[in-house]
Amino acid sequence: MKIGLDIMGGDFAPKAIVLGAIEAQKELSSDQNLVLIGDKDQAHSIIKQAGANPDLFEYVHTTETIGMNEHPTKAITHKPNASISLGFQLLKEGKLDSFASAGNTGAMLVGAMFSVKSIPNLNRPAIASNIPKEKSGYGILLDVGANADCKAETLVQFAVLGSLFAEHIYNIPNPKVGLINLGEEEEKGNNLTHAAYPLFKEKKGINFIGNIEGRDLFNDKADVMVCDGFVGNIMLKLAESFHNLVEERNFKDDFFDRFNYEQYGGSPILGVNAPVIIGHGISSPEAIKNMILLSRLMIESKITDKIRAAFN
Amino acid sequence: MKIGLDIMGGDFAPKAIVLGAIEAQKELSSDQNLVLIGDKDQAHSIIKQAGANPDLFEYVHTTETIGMNEHPTKAITHKPNASISLGFQLLKEGKLDSFASAGNTGAMLVGAMFSVKSIPNLNRPAIASNIPKEKSGYGILLDVGANADCKAETLVQFAVLGSLFAEHIYNIPNPKVGLINLGEEEEKGNNLTHAAYPLFKEKKGINFIGNIEGRDLFNDKADVMVCDGFVGNIMLKLAESFHNLVEERNFKDDFFDRFNYEQYGGSPILGVNAPVIIGHGISSPEAIKNMILLSRLMIESKITDKIRAAFN
């Protein structure tokens, strides 16, 4: 197993990324290899400074990077030797089994679409985010930003993607699917949810429990929470800001601790032909470590094959 | 001045409503009269039990009510003697200067549209919600549920409505207007915000500061935060649920205290030809008192005239 990691992406790269890789490596078995993509010299020096052994990692050397504010499509097209571009090239060639980066989100999305591509019969991949549930465990919110405008059929496909992820990654049997809406009743909604509701009801293989509201994000009503990427992005950023408000006040609590993005392991792009994970720009070593372990879990669970089979 | 109040609407009606009216009445001057619409006998008995004087109020007696789950249009049409229907009838006839209820939100919206009606040249009225800002003071979020689908031009009109409310009710000079979006950059967004952005930029008389994100709801970037009613409703309910999570944990803090819906005074419907306020279903006496005082402020500030003038 080869787990690909861009060490040049993220606000604290490469140091935070390499330190996270060192921690993750301790939990990997001997046939699970971490491939660090980026400046090998810098990586070596960080690893040695940390008292670890550089030989425990594989390397793909490059010093070219894609900045956080670069135009995604232009950057991917014009910088074939950037760490993100190389990662996707290797993923496409089967030389990596997964690829993760805390760098430019748009470049990660474009790179995935251009290289390993969307799986057959899927309208659009989605970016999924882990959501801590108040009582315990996690749910999944999607899409959180890959698709600002969606068709009703696309939302149904997101429900399938999210259900498979919840089942095989979070081990939630028969995960409950909720359609995010402004009211619980079937007749409530906007044009999109009005069109989507009957399609969700008809769709076999998902456990649709009806509409859920903004207040249901953290409760147990639904495990898989579906919306377009515009709504999901706004909900996620609002939730993050609220978490920050609580954290700034030093309010400690199990639920708010679990809210910590560091534990998420990043946001997977669901619906492309390989495990791809986007990390938070401010990723700490702990966050990177969890992103690597989520990469391993996505490979081991064969989630990509299961998604492909569901759309076959 | 005649301030109309439905005493039959809300989860704890009539008791919580009448108790709130008693508290508000203490702050009204002799020419500011509270008109209680609903069961006069019950009102009398609650007022006497509270040791107050029933003669300090005016009454419009009815025992008919509109339930929280009744179909709004049907209820308004078929129950002309329900407290909400009577309130709007009196508002239309000029026998009230404002009308407020913590009852059925949809019936309040339909009642306002059928009776005092939308102001000329406005596409659609909006429901506005008070948002506490972290540092101090309040902002306004609109629409929070009256219009699930909006045209770009309608969002621009919401910006005008919200700016006038922020200026004349919150006394914020030249209030900053933000368009809620999934990114800050002008080119980010969905079809709606792509169409709206240039219209916001061109619009004279508003202080447009650009896109704002979900994380900006509580900070000082914008005083007036504009989105369609689908997004606004989901944001508002998500924020309320987060406030509840904090409250359940007994976390005390000035910001989270100000987040208390009881201090809001309810959500005004902006863009109809009279001050109309919808209270939270779970309104306590404190919330009702503040809704009455907001009613007075909306009358005194002549906000309706100012809105009509802006669209003339």
C-alpha cells in the first residue's frame, strides 16, 4: 500500500506536514508506505531534527508548489511538476493508492477530476465533511463546496456516496439520510428540494428519513446530511466559526473537543476513481496524521470499488 | 399609538404573552396603548393574578385561534375571527399601528401579504433576524425564510430593506452590506450570487462590502447580511442549535447571553405596509416584552415610510 502525501501544501508546510507524517508512520504496518511528495532535502532535515529515520519514508522530489490562492485549473495545467500535480500523476498511474494534501482545495478538486476522474455514471463528485454528533460519533455532510449549483438527481447521488462512506468508513449500518431543508414537512423547501424529495423517497438502497433542518446538524436525526455545495459550505464555515468562538473562551467539553478539525482527517472527495483527501489549510501535525490514517482506511475499506459498484 | 399583540399565539400562550405585555406596558407612555387580541376573560384573569390593572390595556375579544401547524393560507382565509386574522384586519383599517404575534409564522406572513400588502415596487417582503455580533451590537440577516427561491434583483432589494432597518432601528450609520457566499472573491458563488454581485456593486444607496462567508455571521465584516430564505433559514436554525448546545452546558458569557432569542424582540417582516413582527414560538414573557418594545420602535422610527420612500 502506497499512501501519497503532498508535503508542500498547507499554511505550515512543509514542517507541520512532515511532523504529522512521522507520527502517522509509527502506526503503519511494514507494508503500508508513506510517499512524501515535495522537497526531499527539507523533508530529510525535518525528519532528522525530529529524531526519526528518513529511510522509513519514500520520496518523490520536487520544489515546485501550487500556492493557496493560485487559479486551480491554470495551476494544474501549467505546473506539471508541482507537488499536487505529481501526486495526481502517480495516483493515475497506480503508483499511489491514495493522495492527500492540505494545499489549494480547488487544485485538489481539479487535479482529481483531470487525473483519476469522476467514476462512471456519476454527475459530479462531492467534497464530504465529517460532522461531530452531540451524543457520540460522527455524521457526514455533503457537498461542502465542490458544486455550488446542483440538480436534484445529483443530490440523490450524493446521498448514495455519503451512505457508502458512513457505512464503510464510520461503520454505521444502514445510515440515515436527511435532505437539508428549511422545514421538516415534505411540502417545505425551495425548487431544488421540492424536486429532490420524491427522488430520495424512490431511491432504493438508501435509508431516507426525510427533511432535516439547520438545527439537526449535530443531533442524531441523520447520519448522512445532503445539500448542494453552496449551502454545505456556508453551514460548515458557520459551524467552524462557532467552534472557534467556544474555543477562544476556553470552554472545554467532550463534544466541542470532538469538533476539532484536527481529528477529522480532512475532507474526502467522494466519487473519483481513487481515495483523495483535502486537508484544512491550517492543518497541524495531528490533523495530518489523521488525514494519513483516513487515507489508509479508505484504501483498506475499498470504498472506491464499493462506490463504483453502486453506480454500475 | 396602538400596538397590536396576539395573545393566543405561541407555545405558552396566553399566559407568557400576557405576562410579557404587563412588563412592556410599564415602559410605555400614556399615549402608547397595547391592544391585546384574544380571549379577554383569560387575559383579565392572568393580569389580575399578576397583581396588575386590566384597565391599562385595550382588548379585542376572540376565542378563535390559528394553530401552529395549520396551513397558513387556508387558516387566514377560513378563520376571519382568529386572533391573527383580526390583528391584520385592524392593522389594515389603521386601527392598529403595528401587529405582533408569536403564533404560526406562515399565517403571519400570509396575513401581512393579504391585508397590509407588500409595498409598491418591491418583489417580495423578507423576514429579518437579529444577529448578535461578537464584539458588540447586532447585525441583521435576511431573508430567513419568507422566500426559498429568490431572483438576484430580489436580493438587492433585501439589501436595501436591511440597510434601512440597520440604520433606523439599530442606529448604525451607513451599514455595511455583505452578500453571503461560499468564498470572498467576486468570482466565487452559485448562479444566484454570480448574478447578484454586479447588481449589488451598481446599486446606489447601499454600502456593499462584497461577499461574506458562513464564518462571518458573528464578526464585524457586515451589518446587513443578505441571502435567499433557504440559506438564511438554515443558517439561523444552525446558529440557534449551537447556542442551545452552549446553553445546555451552562457556559456563561456576554456574547452567548446576547445570543438569547429573548432579547431579539422577534423577527420583523420587512417590506409590508405596516410594522409586523413574528415572535419565536417558544417566546417567554421577556421575549414578548421585547417584541412589544421593538414594535414601538418600528412605529416611532417611521421605518415603513422610509422603506416606501426608498422604493418609490
